Amino acid sequence: QVQLVESGGGLAQPGGSLRLSCAAPGIIFSTHAMVWYRQAPGKQRELVAVISPSGTVNYGDLVKGRFTISVDNAKNTVLLQMNSLKPEDTAVYYCNAWGNYNGRSYDYWGQGTQVTVSS
């Protein structure tokens, strides 16, 4: 069973930066979309950023221009660089790997990492 492990969360000041990592042992990036989601208390989960198996990236409207998703193939890790952080970025951030091949779908999640943006 694949287990994704997020790290890098913590406390940041408004305008600051954090970099989240998602270790994805056993995940082949060329067959899985890698996605960052977030969920704030009392709110629905929302998509933050996605990188497709072909490398195409897309971002949620609220983070465009501030966040960057990338993969480190050598470490089999997905990164989320978060700049110009705002208090409304406070949430638990989750890493997801999703694939559909060999006649079935694959859906893996991490436990989440807390990001708090506050002065």
C-alpha cells in the first residue's frame, strides 16, 4: 500500500513563504497526477495545484501567481512552494496521487500537514 507523507508545514507570517514536500515512494509520476488540496476548518476541501503525468500544471484561482508545484524525480517527491502567504491560506494541506491505468483507478492520500499564516 502506497503511503504519501507530507512535511514542511508550520507557522508563517503574512507575506512569508513555506515549502511543502510530499514523499511518494512507489508512485510513478508519468502515470499519476499529483495534486495538492487544502481544507480549512468549516470549509470544503479545495484544489490548490495539480501536475499531470505529462507535466502540465494548473492552480486554484486563489493561489495562482503565488504557489508553484513541481516534482523532484530523484527523490520521488512533489513540492509546493508557497510565497506571499495570506492568513486565508491557513489550512491542512494534503497530497494526493491519482492514476487510471491497467483497467483500474488508483487514489492515494497523505495524512496532511498544517499550515498556519498569522502575525
